[in-house]
Amino acid sequence: MQIDSAQLETFAAVVDEGSFDAAAQRLQVTPSAVSQRIKALESRLGQIVVMRGKPARPTVAGEAVLRLARQVALLEYEAIAAVQGTVDALRLPIAVNADSLNHWFLAAMLDLSEQFPARFVIHREDEEYSAEFLRNGTVLAAVTADPRPVQGCRVVPLGKMRYLPVATPRYVDRWLTGRPLPEAIGDAPLIVFNEKDVLQHRLIRKVTRRKLDPPKHAVPAAGAFREAVEIGLGWGMIEDQVADPAIAAGHLVNIAPGKYLDIPLYWQHWKLESEVLAALTAAVLRAAAASLKT
């Protein structure tokens, strides 16, 4: 069985853009042409590949087709580049956790962009969950905390991000002074990034050996998260390269000296003999080596 490349490209565009109309605009064809290509693809496979909703999403069967579409697009790009020498910008969907994106990953993006006309499409996701984007075909590579390779992917260790539990001196005086830390920390408000962020609770278990659930504020933006800690709204886990200067300046305090969390990070990418993927991986490894702990 063969699948038409135009149908694969159209399917990927529908998933990326979230609707048939938006995909038509991206591909510069009519919405009717998009619909006909998707119907032809589904007829060819004997499976529904797109859930017609807002946004449009791939079905379970569609996830496998989406992975194929991404791989075909990448290999096609490299083949055209080898023959013609110049090509349009390549779309590179990648999943990255917020702290890596704000701390070191942009350097890798710049590095690669100086070698290839890449157009990055970054999907921000917690490192514990980003591998799911590889499984469903949304991205071709991801920064993850999972050393287990997704089927069809390679895994490369990147290093560790170290997080320190910090708060303002005023916050410490109000919430954490006068009682032993294992007792006080159960009542002290904390900051989480979102419902998936468990770093603060892991630190609590490390300090208390108990599972506690203090009051918390959810602040789902890296800059705002740090600001929430810096103004004293709660304590939170902040990467050491950001926290250490603030501690040295007296703006923040390590609320549990000697306690920290090291989060190992891994780079997972498809097993393709691809010049672009190889260059992207090399750029990511260089950026990680300059910033992460071994």
C-alpha cells in the first residue's frame, strides 16, 4: 500500500493548524481540496485519521500516520536540498519543558538556525510528560525526563537541572520561623507551575518523609512563577543558576540548606538517518553541556 505524499502533507497541516480551513490557507488550496485529500487518505487506509472538532485532532490510527507524515516531510526536505541546493524553511516541531526553554534551549535553536533555514514550532510541556508528544507524532524530538525510549526513538542524556527551594526573607520570617522546618512547611503556601508540577511536593517529602499538601498558588509561566516567589507569595523550586545570585544578594533564602532536587534530562528523537536531526541533536548537546550539570 502506498500513501500519496500530498495527502500526508495535508493531514499534518490539518493537525498543526487545528482545522481544515486553516490548513487550506497554509497549503494555499481550497478547503474542499483539503477535505477531499483527507477523505481519500481515510479511504485508502480504511480508518478515520482526523477527529473533526475544534481543534481537529488525530485519532489513534491517525497518530501513526502523523509520525509517517513528519518523517516523509523531513526526508523529502533533505532530498530536495541535496538536489537543488536551496529549499524553503523546514518546519521542526519540538517539545521542551518551560525551564529548559527559558534557560538553555534557545541557544540550540540559534545554533541550528545558522546551519539550516529551520522554522521551530515549540510545544511547551513538563519534562515528565513531553515524551507523549513523540508517541502521538506531534513532534520529531523532545527534551524529556524519561530515559526509556519511545518506540522508534533514540535517547541521549543531556545532564541535570538543579532546583533549590527558595523564598524571600520576609516570607521565611512569617511562615517558617519559630518551628522546625518539617512542621512549618506543611502550612506554608507554595508556588506550583501547574497541576503537573510536583517539584515542590517532592522537596517536602525529602524534608518531612511525609506526603503533605500545603496551600498552593498555580502560576503557569516561568517568569511569573519566579516573580511570585520573589515577591513573597510563596516558596518554590527555582533552578540554581537563577536562584544562587538572588541568594547571594540577599533577595532570596534557601529554606532547606543542603536540600535540592536534580532532574535528569534526556533528548529523544526519531531514528532517522537525517542530516538535520543529527545537526539538531549536536546543537542541543552543545547547549546542554554549557548549562546543565553532569
